[in-house]
Amino acid sequence: MSHALFSLNDDLKRLRNEGYVVQIVGGFLVMRNVPYVDNSREVRSGTLISSLTLAGDQTRRPDTHVIHFDGEYPCTADGRPIDQIRHQSQNTDLGNGLVAKHSFSSKPEGGYEDYFHKMTTYAAILSGPAEVVDGNATPRTMKDPEPEEESVFNYTETASDRVGIGALSDLLKSDVIAIIGLGGTGGYILDLVAKTPVAEIRLFDSDEFLQHNAFRAPGAASIEELRQVSKKVDYFKAAYSKMHRRIVTCNEAMGATNLDKLDGVTLAFLSMDAGEEKRLVVEKLEAIGASFIDVGMGLELDAGSLGGILRVTASTPDMRRHVHNGRVSFTGGGEKDLYSSNIQVADLNALNAVLAVVKWKKLRGFYRDLEREHHCTYTTDGNMLLNGDTK
């Protein structure tokens, strides 16, 4: 996708055609090998890093005139700091292996026309003094484009980097995620996970996607799609492969004969019915050292309104016991099983999914986790969120 951006956009293509070493890294446009002068009047090489605004595969006018820089603070030819562009100086982890020590602010009248205008303007500000000190200094050093890492996305993810959380998103990259059960909650889990840079998403469900599913699933299925009577895994893969390119499906019911399909999974979301199959899945995940997050919903219709509890239970390699001490049901049914009711509503499915995905991100360090709870319930009528099994 990054290579395609350079061929499809005149401003990016022109940067490369004129010899600048530019790459797309995450949601940033990066220019490397930019010469500048340090405070010792030595010529050094730094990296300019700009946020990138895209509409699909088309660049838009830069949304900010500010730019990041990885290098020492640049100076004039006689070693004085170029204060006219000073904006902020602090070490910043931008994610995707990018770090910056400074940011600069130089805004021409009317703003920057495109990314060629922006990047070359800053390159000239920095390299001009370097050329005075060393006549051979130039930011135009590219011979062949450097190889770029293939993204799991079909188009560049710019949301994280433009708000400075790219380094946090990197914490999710190595996960291989399984979503077992694509009912109401499982579909919303996929909706959220597909927007993260995880290495792979595996979908498990043997059911068909029918009309009642459409009314508690993310998005809006067309009547033509419903007429196809697709498997749930195929329907959801078709929808979310538009964004995330590494989605794998299994349209079989989980059981003793296909547990090997979980090999390599690092974290699983369980949105499946209680039963022996669930016990087998849990045992397999524990055996391979994978974490998992089990979700449950118990709603009752009483006195003309719905009420009930949502549950999110996490299991990690260093905390498993609570799962087998009653937090997760493996038998199901019966009057005493709070989560046996099959009443489901899209908004509560979505909330259950959100709580589960937030817990996953806590486990990975994306979100701050003060209590480190491994069991959480939300009660609808009291709007009460309770933590349990804290570590």
C-alpha cells in the first residue's frame, strides 16, 4: 500500500523523483538523510517526520504545519540555534520505530499546498546551513527506494499517529487473536479488533448469518447479503477484510477434532455458549499458554422492562484459578445460571464487546490498569460496574 501511495499521488511521487529519501511509516511521511548543522558547526544527518492526511489512497492538504524531527537541534552555519522554527523539544516515541527529539513550526502564508511543499520547505531550512559548511551536503540522496514493511491494513492507518498514540498501538502488533463465536457480542469484538494492527484475526463459528443476526450485528447487512445465507465467518470476513487483510476463518463447530486451529493464538475472545466444547477450548488455550477473555450476558424481561448483568472474565497464564472456581460456566442452562437467558440487544452486545476489548488492551499495557481485575460485571438497572479477582 505504501508503494502505491507514491505512484498515485503527485506530491509524494515528486519527492522521490527529485531524490528525497521518503517513506510511509505507519501513518507518517518520513524524510531521512536530511543534513543539518549542530551547535558544534558539524554537519549531521536527521529525519523529518510529518503526519499524513489521506482520503483512502489520496493525499489531502496537510492538516498541520508542525513537523517532528529526529536529531539534535539544528543551527545556522555559525552554530546558533534556528529559533524561528522552534516549537517543542522533548523525546517522543511516535510508534512504528519512529522517535523524535524536537518539533518545528514554520507556516507559510496560506499554509502548505501539499506534502511536497511541506517536506521540501523544512528540508531547505535545515539543509541550507549544512550546504554552507559542506558544499556536498544535500537531502537528495536517494538511489533506490528503501523496502517498506507490509501493513496488515489495506490502507494506511493514520488515526493513531495523528493523535500521538502510535507507540501504544505497537503493543498490539504481535497478537494473534481468536474470536470464538460471532453472535451479537462476537461481531462487535471483531469490529473493534479489526481496527488494530494485530498480526492475525481468526474467526470461529459454524452458524449461518440470518435476518435476526443482522439486527444485533455491527454495520448494516443488505437484503441481498441476507439472501446469500452465508456462514457468519464468511459474512464478517467479507466485511472486515476491506480494512484488515489478515483474517482467517473456520466455519466448523469447535470440538476435539479441530482444536489445533488454535495453535499460535496469543489471546482469544470467547463469546460461545456454555458446554463441553467450551471446556475443551479453555483447556486448549491454557495448554498453549494463551490468555483469553470470556463474555456473558444475562437479561430478564420483568414488569415490562429488561434488566440484567454483563460479564467479562479474563484468564492469563499467571492467573487461571478463578475461571474454574465458578466465574465461567461450562454446563449452562438451568434456573441458577444467570447467563443462560438468550435475550440479546445490540447496544448491550456492543457494550459487552467494548468491555472485553478494553480488558485486552489493559493486559497489553495500552490502557492504564490500576486494579488489574480479571472479572468484571455491569448491572443495567443500577448502572453499576464492579471488579473482582484483582491481582
